[in-house]
Amino acid sequence: ARILVLHGPNLNLLGTREPDIYGRTTLADIHAAMEARAKAEAVLVESFQSNHEGQLIDRVQAAAAESVSFIIINPAGYTHTSVALRDALAAVAIPYVEVHLSNVHAREPFRRHSYFSDRAAGVICGLGAYGYMAALEFALSRLREAQP
Ligand code: DQA
């Protein structure tokens, strides 16, 4: 089984980007932890970060052909703007969990609206890097249920 982890713009800077808000854990740290956890269940975790909306859309479209069974996505700034990335997820119809490191409800009002939440299996925010691990546990449990 395969799980795709998508990271939107500026998340390549995790670790040094506004550490008071986003923490000091890097994207590489997050990926390593997720990979190790998934390996124990013989599940493949692939991570993809892009600062470009079209590249994220292309990656979602490719996931359908690669038989990815679950997506964990932090759309970052595109959370609040991207109808196109939302449409891509709807098109491939792969279940996803939306993750935000920060508590988007405790920040600027424009961060409260997400183009992804109403179609997500679930939404995690404010738990920092741990949110990705929580999303992964959920995805793994879903995959276990799907297996006979
Ligand atoms: C974010 C929250 C977004 O509002 C912001 O644009 C980000 C990161 C988070 O993980 O907390 O880039 O998705």
C-alpha cells in the first residue's frame, strides 16, 4: 500500500520559518519519522513538497495512476486559495486528511477558511509536527481495515 504526503508552499523552510508558529522540526525530520512508522506496517510513504500550485496538482493526478490509497496533505497557503488543488483531489477521489502545524483558528481570520476541509476524512491543526503522525496512524488504520 502507498500513502502520499503533500506539502504546499514554504513548507520546505520548516525548521527556520517562523519557528514560534511552526516549530523547529524540519520536513526531512517529519518524513523520516513517518517513513519509519509506515515501514513497520510494510506501507510505503512518499513525500512531495512544492511551492507551485500546478506541480501539486500534477502530483495529485499522478497519484491515481500509482494506486495511492491515502493522501495526507498540508496545502499551506493554498489551503485558503486553491479551488484547483481541491478539484484535483475530488477528481482522483483518493481519501485525504488535511494537516496544519499551527492552530489556524487562533490566527488571522483568513486562515479559518479552507477549500479542503469539507471533503477531508478529517482535519488536524495545532498539533505541530505530531499532527502528521496522528494523520498517518489514521491512514494506517484505514488501510488495515481495507485489507481482508
Ligand atoms: C499552515 C497554515 C497556513 O495558514 C499557512 O499558510 C501555512 C502553513 C500550517 O501548517 O499551519 O503555510 O498550513
